[in-house]
Amino acid sequence: MYLIKSPLLLKWYYPSLLWNKSRTEKVIYLTFDDGPIPNVTDFVLKTLKAFNAKATFFCIGDNIVKHPEVFERIKYDGHAIGNHTFNHLKGWKTDNETYLQNTLKCQKLTQTHLFRPPYGRIRKSQITSLKSEVRSPKSIFQSPKSDSGLETKDSGLNIVMWDVLSGDFDTKLPPEKCYQNVIKHTENGSIIVFHDSLKAFDRLSYALPKVLAYFTEKGFTFSSL
């Protein structure tokens, strides 16, 4: 079971995480998890370009290593990059040191200030580590490094959750329902999750163009985080 709209209780319990942006402007923040991979990520990039939309891609380090050319296309098209761990680890089932090191391994490739925990599962102790031990890329090459190659001082990753979950990962969900999930629950400043993965592609390929068309017609713009 999963919730399409992130509940206020969760936002209250994890106040240091980013759930949505300003509600005052007609801007939507599309995000894509689990790539980059050929064909699916390429489809997303082509679709975004058709609507002059920018987005944020939370990338798995192992997929970056396997498909560096797709990763470079994301950056070339002007989209933002986020860290999604190297091996898509579930924080609740992973000890803190393993989780941190796996994230640092991905951080060497992404060099970003954005992080999203796979499955949205992360312990408060892991949040503390990521926020305090991994610096943003602006200072990576300006200060002494840790053994991981990254500066381990003050002011770390901005941990991004979401406001709306499309449900595209759910193989039992009809594509039309995936589309309805997004348009019914999205508002100003919503951070929306899609997945550029083979598992999600049937629903993603149906819903994404329709979502872009629907909100563009209503005067929204699409920005990266």
C-alpha cells in the first residue's frame, strides 16, 4: 500500500526534509527516480524537451556507471541531478555506515546537493549523517577531503521527498489511473515522483505527456529543484 498524497503528519515528523516548494507560484517540480537507463530515460528527455520542461533525475550510481552516455544527456539537456544511493538501498533495512558509504559512492558520480532515499525509507540517524557529513558540490574541490574523496564538514545534502506519488511503479495500476493520480493531487509547488525504469514504462509513457500537456494548458511551468 502507498499514499498518493504525502500526509501532513509525515511532513510534521520529518520537518527537515523537502516535501514541496512554494504554494504561491504556478510551478511544478517533476522528478524521476531509478535511472538512468537507455530508451526509458531517453523517452523522458524527449518528452520534457517537447514541452520546454525541466526536471530533476535522482540517479542510481550503478546505473550511471552502466549507462554514462544517458547520464551525460540528462546533464546536457539542463536538468538537475540527484543522488539515489549507488545500489538503491532501503534505509530501514541498512545500517547507518553502509548507507552513508553507499551514498558517498554515488555522490562521487553525481556531485549534487540533492538526495532522495529509495522507497522514501530513511532513519532519522541517516538523515543526520547525510545532512552533516556530505557537502554540496560547490565546495567539494575547495577543502580537504575525507577518505571517501568528499569533504565531511557541516552543511550536507538536501533530502528531497515528494508531495505527489504517481504510482507508475505499480504494475497493477492502469495507466489512466496513474495520470489521474497526478492531476487530482498536484497543486502549486508540488514535487511529483515518476520513475524512468522499465517496470514503470507502460504507465510513465502514457501519463507523462498527458500531465505535461494538462498543466501547460493551465499556465503552469515545470522547473528543476
